[in-house]
Amino acid sequence: MESDVIGTFESALQEVDVRLERTTAADARGVLTDLLEPPAVGVPLPFDGVSLPEAVETEPTPDELEAATTGITAVEFAVADYGSVAIRSSPVGEEPISLYADVHVAVVAASDVLPDMKATFERLGDDARNGADTVLATGPSATADMGALVTGAHGPKAVHAVVIEDR
Amino acid sequence: MSSDSREAKATRIRHLLRTEGDAVQRNTQTFNQGRYDAVAELEAYEEYRDQARSIKERAIEILPELVDEVTAAVEENGGTVYLADDAADANRYIQEVVADAEAETVVKSKSMTTEELEVNHALEADGVDVWETDLGEFVLQLADEAPSHIVAPAIHKSREGIAELFREQFDPDERLETAEDLTMFAREFLGERIREADVGMTGANFVTADSGSIALVTSEGNARKTVTATDTQIAVAGVEKIVPSVEDLHPFVELIGKSGTGQDITSYVSLLTPPVDAPSLDRDPDTPLAPETANDREFHLVLVDNGRTEMREDDQLRETLYCIRCSACANSCANFQSVGGHAFGGETYSGGIATGWEAGVHGYDSAAEFNDLCTGCTRCVNACPVKIDIPWINNVVRDRLNRGADEGRFEFVYDELVPDEEPGGIDLQKRLFGNYETLAKLGSATAPVSNWVGELAPVRSLLERVVGIDERRSLPEFQRETLRGWYRARGPRVSAADADREVVLYPDAYTNYVDADRGKAAVRVLEALNVHVRIPSVGESGRAPLSQGMIDTADEQASQVYGALAEHIDAGRDVVVIEPSDLAMFQREYEKLLPERSFERLRDGSYEILEYVYGCLENGADPTTLRAPERPIAYHAHCQQRTLGLERYTTAVFGELGCDVIESDVECCGMAGSFGYKSQYYELSMDVGDRLRDQFTSPTAQDRLVVASGTSCEEQLGALLERDAAHPVEVLDPGRRS
């Protein structure tokens, strides 16, 4: 079942020009190192046995944030059929880090890939009632206001998704 | 409307067609096609529409409770709620918040409600710099123009126009040419403004009462930055945006992007429960972000009434409050596709639903500016994700405008010609078209003299000057012999005793007095299928007066039509209708004009003529008794017929007879009943028609027989093309002289 959901997630991501990398907790750091283009900023990852590459600045200043090429964060969950990732905005800074860097690398545990929006809103209900802020992000930021579709309007120009299959 | 104001309106429309028409057309048609494609892939589309509709109905019903609930929730989260009576009240509060924050710069993400308030002006008067960070809104702020579309506000601007504007405003070092250049330049410029800003102002697509959250549906990421980069967030929302719970957002998130611009989902759907929990960015640029600064954030939710409570108490305008501002009604509207929101819009809102919004928040004068541009074609009806009957709202507002009009000077001569139920003072042009049946009766009785007189140059010139019937249009030619007169003399050829079925053929005013031939063809086709035909005396359906906003007259006519048909329905006879706009009255608008049971009986017992032919063939009638089309066909279905999903029967019947058919896919032909005859709208009508002309003069269509189901579509096609259009039933007529 799970692999079906990840497969759905992967093809939905393709529609919005996002590449999905499948990895394990043990190999995640290597995958992230390959994806990373410096300067990079990030938030420590909450998955057991997974840590960020050393080059990632986890306590950036506002200036470093603006200058970052890569921003790595875990996401709360993903929505398979839309290819969306749910960015939780918490005091450690997932929201600014996923937003200001040119490339957002979104890391999600396979067990947190939800099938659809119905499951999403069932989960978001209690989260929001407990005060959480969540952004469902689908693909890079985009605008057509200047006469043609351009990615990277105010937010990231590209997004990568990394699924940790054993988490 | 005077001859001078008609001319002024025509001039304004001509200007917009020339300057903004191309960009508006390209963009709205892309959105509209995107909608068709996106919803076709959404399996539960209709289910979500039903859910969205019922959530909104309930939310508006219990709105006062929801306001209390959301206020308590936001306050518990540490925010503040202000319920503003009107725009001035809302602006005063926002100005205070901005002053308390000692803000010099305010950045905004896109919000139509703040446009409604004109909050930028209020803040600028206090010396505050206000920047729109949505790129479309930013362009308009620089150009000092109003949005032409509620979702994509700068839809009327071309890339070249924007490049020129940036050159004038910024004199950049590098030449900005591509959309990418322009976007990156704006991103950088606005990035600095966002950094400087102390207050971020957003709208809200939805507000959830149970959690005190706001949902923002965006693509650029500017709303995210507006919120994250500033310590004080103000969210401005109309009170109607509140829904009971977070879970209620689900159908809306499925529908809003697909219905609007045709995106499955926009890049960002933010569900924020402010004050948000992100660390502050409004600190020393060289000091690392600190988690504890998340606690320094402030949040103000400004809920705006500004006429909405009155709309809620108004049985006719209430539905407007269900609107989620997706823009489907604008994109699916043929007139909007040609002129955009600068013509089809009021002080703030644009598109079909804007009539309800403008009447409710800015007043009837603003609605009057553009209400006539809704022709009642109903193409927005199936596009609206919350199932609002947008054409009906336009009719209601038109009716109210008619009632508010000044007494006319020509009343005493005119009353005889136009025996409607309407108050004095209604526009002459509207009364003339609203009383079409009386005119047709008189024209037919005095034909051909009436036609000769009608075509005399001085008469046409008078008609244009006094009533505004465009001289460039040819007038319908009345026939002395009516369809009913012909049938009375001829009698039925299939007796009731021998027939498989019995039909009452509805003699609409146009078929009866102007184009009896298509009525005769209908009789012969039905008889070929072994149907006994009756053509009783039944009056006009009320379509003509309804389209002019004369609801009382339409209501009276609906009652008479129902009275004349009820006994036939009880006797098991099927009501068959040639003119789709009249059938659409029976099937849609009569719901508003007749008691529920009467409406349902007539709706269930009436059929479009080709739908009926299809049914006969499906039930075993012999197709070889019909005349098979000799040539491939280019078919233009009627807009209201398509809304009812009935065009497929015409193509199915032609297909069954072995004919190759292609269909137009324009939303409307542009004539739309009386609309294209009106001198102020003639050029717009022809511009809309151009899209149909392009399709039917393409290499694959140019040699085909042109077939159209609607009267006014036939007229319009006749004007657009060098070949005449026929009704489908005339093509199938076994008695046709070819």
C-alpha cells in the first residue's frame, strides 16, 4: 500500500517539476549532501538517525537567510495526489528557511505521506485548533503576472522532495 | 439610457476592445480552458460543489454565531478581532494599528477586500508607504490603474506594456525584456520593501471559526513573506469568509484553483493560526534568528461588514455571499473575455457575480455601470464552484434598477405598445425588447408593410436614436402567416389515435411570427416519427422581459404559459420546444417564478426538439423517415442549451444519420437575444462573434453546412458568415425543398 502512495506522490510531483529522491535514514545525509548547493541553511531534522550535512547553517541571520541558495527542512507531512508538502511554521524557522532560499529541499518520512486532501484536512483540523501554522506547498513559487509563467516569484525557484523510506 | 449615453458607452467599449481586448481574451480563455481540463479530471467535482454550497449556506445562516466563535478563538490564540461596520470604520482601525506599530512601511499581499476599503489611500494619507507585493497588483500600483480581474488583476497588461512601465518608473541599468527579467527585478525591489516593512497586511480566502485560522490561497509566495517578515500582521476579510471548521476547507481547496485559473492547486495554501509561530525576521540582520522572538508577534483580524449584513437579509442577494472569488464567472463569460473587468466591473469587483457584490457593498449606481453586460447566457452557472445562480442575481439587480429609474417622457405613447407589468420610468430600450411578443404580433399582422416601414432609412435612424437599435443590424422580418395559422389550416397528418405519442409544440414568438418555416419543419419531423402534434395558443415564456430585468412581467407570463400547458401535461402530452432560450425558462428560471410543483411538472414534461427526436429514435422510431444531412455540419449549440447539457442530442441524432459534425466551443455567439441589437453593445457583440467566425471559417469548417439551435445565434451567424445558418430540425425536415 505504502509504495503505491509514494508512487502517486512521485508522479504528482513530476507534474509540478519536482524531483523525488527515495532514501533511507542511513543514506539520507549523503543524498542531502548531493542535493545541496552552498550557501545552505536548514533546520535540524527530527528523524531518528538522520542529521544535516555539516555545510548547512542551522542558526542563520536574516542576511544569511536571504543569501541562501539551498534551504533544507523536514516537512510535517506530504499529500500524495497533489504532490504537496506541508510546511509547519514553528519557532525554529522552517517557514523562513523553506521560503527565502532559492531551492527548498523538503524531507519527509514515508509514513507521513498522506494519500489525499481528505486525509490532509482530517489531520490539519486538530493541528490548527492547537494553534499550528501550516503551508501546503506544491511545486516552486510561480507567477504569470509578467506576461508568461515564471517560477521563483517571491519564493523558491525549485523544490526537491526527499522521502525517507524507513521512517 | 439616452442616445448620448449609449454613444458614450459604445465609445468606452470600443476603446477597451482596442487597448486591452487582446490580452484579456488570451488570458481569460486560457483560464477557462484550464478550468474545463482541470475539473474533467476531478472525479468528485459535483460532490465537492454540493458540499461547498451547503457549507456556505449554513455558514451564512449562522453567521452571527460564527463571528462570536471566531472572535473567541482568535483572542484565545493571542490575537485581536475587530468587526468593522463599513469601510471608514475598518480603515480607522487599521490606521490605528499601523500607528501603534510606528510603521513607516506596510507591505500587502493581494486582497480584493482591501481594494473595496481603499485602505491604501487611507494609510498613505497618514504618510505611510504601502506596497503591493503581488506582482500583478504591484504593476497596477505603479501604473495607477484598477484591477481588471479579481484573481489576476493585471490581466489586461501585456509583457511589453509592463516592460515600458518599469523603464519609466525605475530606469533600470539593464534592459528588462522577458517575463523572467521583469519578475526578478520586481522580486528584488519588493524584497527590499518587505525587509523594511513593520506591518504585513493580507486578505483571507477563508476564516475558520473553530480554530481562529485564516486560509490564504496564493502562488507567488508573497503572502508567506508578508506574514513572516513582519511582526504585526493584519488580515482583512469580509465577514462572509468565515466557515465553521477547518475540515470544511477541504472541498474549497479542491475546487478553488481548478475553477479559477485552471490550476489543480495553487503553489501555496497557507492555513495560519496567528499570531504565527515563526521567529521574527524584523531584528538585526546579523543576529541569528531566535526562537523566542516568535512570541513578539501581533495579529489583528479585521472582519468587514460594509453592507454584508443587509445582503444576508436580502433573499435575492444573499447567494452573493457564498462567492469564493475564484473568477470562474468572469473567465467563462463571453463578454468578459472581450472587454475584461474595466468594462465588466464596478468600483471594486468584476465579472458576473460582481453585480451582486457592487449592489451590496457600493450600491446600485456602481452595479448599474455594467449590469447590462450580463446577457443571461448562463455559461457561468455550471462553472461556479458554489453553484450560485449568477444570471438570476443580474436579473434581480436589473429589475431593481428599472424600478429606481426616473419617469420617462415617452410613457404615454409607449404604454400601448408595451403592455408590461412594470412601473413607469423603465428604460425605453429595455421595454421594447421586453415586450417582443406584442411587437411581433403587430409586425406579423401588418406584414409585409411593417417590414418595409421597419427598413426605411428614417425609421431605422429613429429607432437607433430613440431606442438604440443598431442600424447595422438587420431586423427580423415578420411573416403574415404565423405557424399557428398555417397549422390550423393544414391540420395534423398523424391522428392522435394512430400516433405513438402526442406532442404540444410550443409556438415561441420568434417561430410563430418570424420564422414559421422552422416550426413547419418541426411539425413534419415529429409527424415522420409518428407523433401527433398540437399547437395551442400559448403566450411568450417570459424570456424577453426577464432578460430586460422585468421580473413581474416574466412572472405573469410564466403563470399564463403554465396555465395553458398544464392540462396537456396532465393528459400525457409531451411539451416540445424549438427555441432553447424558452426551454431554458421552463427548465431553469421557472423555478423562481412558479410554485415548486408546477415548475417540476413542466420541467419534467418538456423537451428540446432534438432531444425529443433523439428519444423517439432511441425508442424505436425509424430514422430513415428523416432526411439525412447531405453535407458535413458545423454546429453551434445555444449557450443556455449547453448549460442544460442538451446539445449532445443534436450531435447524436446527426451522428446516427451518418453525418460528420464538428461543434463550436465558444461560450456564446455574442448576440444573446436582444443584446447584439443594442447600439451601445453592437461592437462588443461582433467582437464576441469573431471567435465563432474564426472557428467556422477555419479550413476544417468552412465548407460545412452551418447549423444553430438558437434564433439569435442564427441571426448572428448570418451576420458573421457569408452563408446562412439553419436550425437542426430544418436539416432533418423530410418535406424540405432543397
